[in-house]
Amino acid sequence: MTNPNLLDILTEAELRALSGQGAVKSFPKQTVIVSEGDETDSLYVILSGRVKVFLADESGKEIVLGTQGPGEYFGEMVLDGGPRSASVATLERSRFIVIPKRKAREFLCGQPEFAVRLIEKLIRRCRVLTASVKNLALMDVYGRVARLLLELAEEDRGEFVIREKLTQADVASRVGASREMVSRILKDLALGGYISAKHKRITIHKVPPPHW
């Protein structure tokens, strides 16, 4: 039960260095910052707020690939010049450093340590996506929900807490299932004493069984 995003948070020195490479912009809640298929022209560093990275079909059905917060960044695929591979939208009012592609390339060339960290982040992302494909293909909905809860949980005074506020719809969009199915699973886990939820924050009291 660890948060892999901690590995991707920029240091204060990196934030200071990057702040001089672009302009600071603010966006309100529920604003789409980049859309899948758009031209890749900027790297975004999150100063405040949270965003979700997602894919959507023509009917508007979404699957959320992950969320990011202060000190993290997205748009690193700016390096290959290809189109955006996913969409990103704000979950709350957010501020970013928006760095043009040319400036991002120049910064990486002059900061080899950061360039290595970026490569490591992309490798971790590939591993996560590979695991997600495996889960969708081989794991039932209950297994995907249980795995997601464990992946998001962080230790807090002897308990494991998911700090991110999650609705049933949020969980459903991340595991590729219906909200109704997720609702039944969460209810069963709560009745079994595995989890409790208050104000959209979930606490894990004991590790859910691998199968239900």
C-alpha cells in the first residue's frame, strides 16, 4: 500500500529551475487542459490543485488512468512530437507552469539527472499500463476494485487511508465497470469490516480477500 506518485514529485530545486522556463496559468475546476489527439506542444507542471488523466469514447464514457497533484507534471510526451495520448482535466481549481516544447527540450539537455528521472517515470508508467491491461483481461471486477483500493491507500497512524476523495463513479471509471457493480462491491466490503467510508474518504481496516 504505497503511493507510486511520490516518486514523480519534483524537488524544490527542480521546481525553481522549471519555473523560469514557462508561464504560470490558472484553470477553474472541471476544465479540460489537453485533449487526446491534440498536438503536443507543452509540458505542464502542477503548482496547485489536482487533475485526472483519462480516455473517453464518442459517447462520453470515461476510463481514468490516474490523478496527479502538486509537484507532478504531464505532457512529457512532448519530446516525440506525436499527438496527445490521453486527455487531462482539472478536478479542482489548479495552477500550472506551462513550458513550450522547445524550452522543455533545452531544459532536459541541460539537466541530465532530471532527464533520467523522466525516463524512469515513463518506464513506471509503462509497467502500470501493462498491469492495467492484465487486470482488465484476467481479473474480475471485484479483484480490480480491491487492487485499486490497496494501490491508493497510504498508512496513517496504523490504518490505511485513501486521502483522495472518491465517488463510486470515480472508482467505476478507473476499473472499467458500472457504478452499480462497484456500489455492491464497496457495500459488501464495508459489511465485512474491510473498509469504511466517510465524506468520500475510504479507510481500509484489513486487507480485502483476493476473491469474493
